[in-house]
Amino acid sequence: MKKDIENIEDIKLMVNTFYGRIQKNEVLGPIFEERLGGRWEQHLEKMYRFWQTILFNEHTYSGAPFPPHATMPIDESHFIIWVQNWTGTVDEFFTGPIADEAKKRGTLMAAIFNSKLEFFKQNGL
């Protein structure tokens, strides 16, 4: 039976499963591997803290999540795949208000990142 996201262990399950799928994805995997090759463990640790801060209001993450993505060769099609994998992973393991918030925040973050990237491309930045 599924439960809501309740603690850091749940976040680790969600993040590890999600990025395991991203690594295997034929579209997103090579892009992430190019950026993170050899540093996946560091990235996962950062993502645990990011989602802990977002979902539990426990301020363990500091930083700016957009800048590392600003120069990635990605567009809306990549974000669609990302969101499908994110929401699918959350839905596979969890149900409840915090799980819904995780899906909402992931979808919103993808839309914001895509919008910023489009703005940069259109303005030659």
C-alpha cells in the first residue's frame, strides 16, 4: 500500500529511483552523464537536500538550482520527458498531499526552467 512522502528516506527512494531512470533514458541520460559523469553521488546528495527543503521546509539546501542548467542543450521536449519520469516515479511509490506537492513543484520547476532557457535563446544570452 502506498503512503505519503514522510521523511528523508522516502526522498532518497524517490530521487534515487528517478535519477536511475534518467541515467538509462536514451534522450536525457547522455545529457546528464556529460554534466555529471563521475559526480552522480554529489548530485544525488544535493537533490536530497533540495527536495527536503522544498517538501518539508527543512532548510538543508542552499544554492541556485537554475544556473547549472542554463547552458545545457535542452528544450521543452526534454522537460516533457523529465516531468513524465518525475511524476511517474512519485506516483509509483507515494500518494498523498506531500506526493502531490512533489509532482506540482517538479512540474512547475520544469516549466520555469524551460521558460528561462527559451528567454535566453531568444535574446542571445
